[in-house]
Amino acid sequence: MNENPRLIPLWELLGSTRAEYEQARPWKATRMSRAAYETHILDMPQEQLAEFRLVNQAERLVREIFQVAG
């Protein structure tokens, strides 16, 4: 991904939809404010963001295959 990560919505960088991101509230699990969490994510290496995207895609596929509400 060659785009400037600060110009792309954070949920897209993580491979989520906005609704999934808002519902999951991942910053709560880290006990960070949302702004601090998002700054931290944006400072991560692109390789780590790519890994997050793969995990999110895999989880979405599993939910679709097994029709698990989630």
C-alpha cells in the first residue's frame, strides 16, 4: 500500500468497515483514549497494518462461511 496512511480512514487501514470498527471499539481494550489509540495505530509499520487487515479479512470470511452473528 503506497497511500499515505493518514489520508485513509483508520478502519480501512485495519481492514474493517466503519460500522465494525465503531462496534468493536478496539481502543477500549487498550485502555487508551480513541485519539491516542488511533495515533498509535497510524505510527505502526505498514507490515503490521497489513497483518491486521489479513486477520480481519479472515475473521469476516469465517463469519460469512459459518453465518455466525458477529
